[in-house]
Amino acid sequence: MKRFAYARIMQETNALSPVKTALPDFEGSHYLTGDALAAAVGPGGHEIAGFFKKAELAGFVEGVARHGGGEPVPLFSAWASSSGPLTRACYDTLRERLVDGLRGARARGLDGVYLCLHGAMGVEGVRDPETQLLRAAREAAGGVPVVTTHDLHGNLTRERVAAADAIVAYGTNPHRDHARVGRKAAEILGGVAAGRLRPTTAWRSLPLLLGGGRTIDFLPPMRAVFRRMRRAERKGEALAASTFMVHPWNDDPALGWSTIVTTDGDQAGADRLADELAQMCWERRHEQPPTFATPADAIFQARKARLRRKLGVVTMSDASDVVTAGAPGDSTHLLRALLEDGRDLVTYAAVRDPDAVDTLWPHPPGDEVRLEVGGKLDPTSSTPLPVRGTVVSKHQLVGFLRVVVLAVDHLRLVITEGPAMVMKPSFYTDVGLDIWKADVVVVKNFFPFLLFFLPYNRKTIFVRTRGVTDFDAAYRLTFDGPMHPRDPVDDWRPRDRARREP
Ligand SMILES: [Zn+2]
């Protein structure tokens, strides 16, 4: 029986965030090995507690059974919240565990390896670390085929493409097809192992950092690109076709949107489609992300939306401090404005502040406290906010660690020790806050919250202040040449050629 090892090392790095990611950030969020992992990704399991019942690895295991059978060999699955770069020690440990796991599995024979990576993970002092992981995996597994899947915000490099037999990205944004890409990886690995498939890949790289508007897969202008990819896969034109719309806060100088196509032995076909997709993306380069409201505007709009507040809530996305895009989650700009100007609005908001949690933890509910919150993890973006309030409740939650709810006037402030990843209503309901009772709910997420808050949300306002997830904050990074839209770029092809040819 063919044996296929699988593992996940996944984190999206915001190179501008000063908050480094260490091993406890993985082990305290999602870390499963061996049998526990096999159970979590098997029928009836829950792959990533609190997030996904079925994600890439469950899809992979299902795909192995579907495409000719075989034995899936679980190594480990490690996931951490988007944040700053991994420390070198954290990365070295995870890489060693991967290599050790593969060497152990190889002793009983291996026919392929599937690595579930983010594609935009950064490590202190290591350029393109995910390519290093792919190379290490192939070597440890004895040169067998290696397939990887990425989030579509990953960044492709020449070395990355060379290091894998196929790279498959999500085909949805917000991402909903995690299991599909896992099944795809199984289909390709299984096909190669059975001698049925000869994957051939072509890719293109664009000096394009922002474009495509809101980049939602089912809305224009990106809808046509996503449809073209799905059509190619459905008609058998490609085994896999992907477009990477890139996480802009990535410090690899060869950053930019890219396309990649894998066919069954048809190099010309792969080149043709990768090229066509790249050109479609380039044509959408002038569609920029929307400009967002100031806090004062946002509060004004929320106040005006009386009926909508009565029927549900107004959600405000704190777009400069998006934790799911790697921001520290401790910005105080919007909080300060809501405290000062939003007095008539019952508001739920969050801030990450481990020091404040330490201070508050000994206090029983009902205690009056005075302290400063936020503005400490990233002191260059915002300053600590002095508040006076009452401790409402205390909790210990997976991923968020210790959490204290503080009542400050009309504000219910959820102070977390871990990343304040506010994307789902459960962030608030798990600490006893009823969404229906709020006028305004603040989230720290760009798009997926729109799906999760659908039952409650009657109006959405994106608020910009100052932080590491401002789109133009990425312009501080160093690129390998002019980058659209920061710089004028006439033609994407010369840079594509330079990036692809050694
Ligand atoms: Zn993504």
C-alpha cells in the first residue's frame, strides 16, 4: 500500500509587527500529532478546534481514500495566529520535528509528502523559510514527490516553485475551500505514485502589491479570474490553477501577485494558462482596496443608523489593527474615539494586553479598577489608554488564554492575553456578551467576519487609524524594483522574467 505523510506548519507573518511568534503560540493554539491528529482529521473529527471542522488535512485524508487509496501517515499539525515573524528557535524546532517525523515514517516506506503551509510565513533571519521546509521535507523523505497547499495570500518565489511538485492555493476569498485543496494535493500525489500523472508546472510573478479591489472571489472584478481557474480544473485543462493575491506585509523583496498552473505533462498548456491568468490580474491592477472611514466618521455613521441598530448591530472593522493579518491587536485609536465620542452607543471591543490581564486577574468581578490598556505591544502605532471601569468576568480560553471583560461606561472591553482574533460572534458570546444587546461590535478582521456575523450585522464600517495592516504601510518594505501601485510600472513581463530566470 502506498504511504503518504502529511503535516501542517502554518502561520501568516506580518513583517511589520514587532510581536514575534514563538513555539507556545503554536502549541497553545493548535498543535496535534500522530493518532490525535489522525482522529481530528478523520470522519467525525474536528480538525482545528474553534475554527474548522474540516480543513486541508481532512480533505487530504479523504482524497487519499478517493484517489486510489493508500495509507495517510500523520506527522503533526501546528497552526498559530497571524502575527510577527517566527523566532529562529521556534522555526528550527518545527523544522526538526518535521524532518524527524519524515525520517521515522520513511523507515516503513513513503511514496509522497503533503505539506500544508500558509505561503506567507516569515522567520527572523531566514529568507523564504517555507521553501527551506519543502526542501528539508523532500530530503528527509528520500526524494519522493512533495505537494504543498497555500493560502492565496502566499508569495511564490523561483526557489519555492522548484522545491515542490505542485503548489495549490485556495480558490476562494474569504477562504472556504480548505478541504478542496487538501483533496487536490491527494489527487496529485496519488496520481504520481500510481504512475498515472506527470505534474508539470508554470508560474508567473507580477510586480503588483495591491489590486483587484476587495478581491472577493464571487464579486467583480476578481470573479472572472476565479471562474477561469475553476473552469480550467473542471475541463481537465489543468490539474490545479491558482492565483496568489499576496499578503502585502511580507518582507521578501520578490513580493507580488502570482499565478501557478500544474498540468499533466503539458508544459505549453501550463505556460499559456499561467500567462493568461497573470494578464487578467494585471488588467485589474487599478482596482484598489477601498479607502476607509476615520473613527469620527464611523461613530457618526453608526449613530445615524438607528433602525439598523435596533434590528441588529453595526460592525466596525478596525482595519489598521487586523489581527488575522498579523497586527498586534492592541491599538487604542478606535477605543479612544469610542470612549470619548461614542457615549450613546453600547459597544463591544477587544484589545490584547497581557500586562493588563496580569493586573486585573486577582480582582473579583465587581471590583472597580483604574489602569492603562493597549498601546504596549506596538508602541509605534498607538499609545496606552487610561480607563476606569468594573471587572465583569474572567475566563480562560484556548488561543486567547486569560481574558478579562471590563465595563467602561458604555463600552464592554474584552482584554486578552493571547491574540485578540476577533472574527466570529463567539469571541464575545463565549465571555457572556449578548450580541443583540450591542449597538456596535468591533472586529479585528478584514472579510471573513462578514460571513460569521451575517445573522446580526446590519451595517459594516471599515475604520482606518494607523497600524501595521494599513495597506500603504507595506510601502515601507524594500522590493526588488518598482512595485505597483507604489511606483509606476508599465509592463509586468520584464520583472516576471527576471524573477523566474536565474
Ligand atoms: Zn488568506
